[in-house]
Amino acid sequence: MMIFLDIDGTLLDHEGGEALGGIAFFDAYRHELKGSSAEFLQQWYMLSEKYFEKFLAKQLSFQEQRRMRIKELFGHQLSDEQADARFNAYLYFYKENWSAFDDVIPCLKELKRNGFRLGIISNGDLEQQREKLEKIGVLDYVECIFTSSEIGVAKPNAAIFQKACESAKVSTEECYYVGDRLDTDAIGSTRAGMKGIWLNRHKEASPNQAAEEATSGAVKHGQSGGTSGAVTNGQPGGTSGDEFGGASVPKSIPVIRSLKELLPIVSENQ
């Protein structure tokens, strides 16, 4: 039995590192940036998501998506070299704030002790993702790392999960995948034939919550067209959708709040 894991938001506190790194970057360039640090962070998050999606869609290279974030932030009058230099300044602050969640190392130790093979499937650049794993002390626990830059497709495309399993010489049915995004990680891996697990660290609602709430509101006002209600996944160690902000989670997908809850679930089918 093999367990593949995501990196950002699952093993590494990307949000914390991005926020702290972003604030330090804002302080360094405060004289050129408008607004408060909070306003800057919101803009930086938007730019990060916008251009990283273009990288995943193969519209930009990994370096180009970094460069475009900076040019949109400071102005397109910057040369490529100037933009790269400024992104490297941010990158320094970001890396200084890389850290693993507290539950990561204890969980990986227990999984290895119980005979599970461990691997990584991640959207991103292979070199940077490997560097993250090394910095947070996880690299020695995993036997293989697969990234979208290496395989050529990104999560939730089934091919990235299937090619990773093929390379690891294990069937998808024998693999779990653990990630912090419901659609990209848990549902994507499940559709590829793996056993997806949603690590919902922040009590996030699923993407369809808004539709559910709208339907619920319509029912309350006497309108027809649907019903609302939480869906319990029915898996050991899992949690009902109602406890996760009303999120409707497929019954086949366990939901956990911490990696401390992972071992009992994966041990059932070992």
C-alpha cells in the first residue's frame, strides 16, 4: 500500500510562508508600493493564483509566471532582469518562512513504521518542490516525487496521478492520495482510481457550498428546485459535511482535520 501526499497546504504551511514572506517583501519595497501591507497581500495572492494557473496551463514557463507577477505589481516598464531580481528578493523572504505543519513529521514516522510507502504528487516545479521537502525535513521520508512540470499535466487531471502510480510500480487502487484541496486533490485522485482523502485544515467549505446555500434559501422561502443538507461521508475518522461549513463531500472521500487522523483510515485496507 502506498500513500501519496500533496505539499503546499498539506505538508508545508504555504499560506503562512507566503504571508510572512510577502509582508517582508512589502516592507523592503514600501516606497514603491501603494496601500497597506494587508492590501498588498491580497493583491499578491491574486497575482500568484492568476499566473500560476497560466503556468499549469502551459501558457507561461515557471520563470515567466514569476516575472509577470512582478511586472503587473510594479509596472511593465521593468526589464526581465529587473523583474527577476525583485522576485528573487521575495523568494528569499518566502523561503525563510518555509515550515512544516506540526503534525507532519510525527505522521510520516508512524506511516513508515507501519510499512507504508510514501510519495509526493504536486503541481509545481520539481526543483522548487524538492527544495521545500528538504528544507522542512520531509525529503528522507518519501521515495519518489512527481510534479506537473515533470509529468506534463497538472492536478486534477487523472493522468498525473496515474503516471505517478505507474512510475512507482503500484496500481492506483493500492494508493491513497492526501491533499488540502477537495476538487484538485481528493476528488481528482479518486476519479483517477486512487483513494482520495481531503485534509481540510481550515474548515473550508467545498466549492459547491454557495449553490447549496442558494438552494437552501429558496426552500426556506417556499420555492422549489432542490433540497439542502449536509452529507456525511461515512468513513472512519471522517467528518460530516455539516461540520465543515456545510460542504457536501462525496461519500467515498474521508475528510480529516489533521494528519493525526490519517493512520486509522489507511490502516483499514493495509
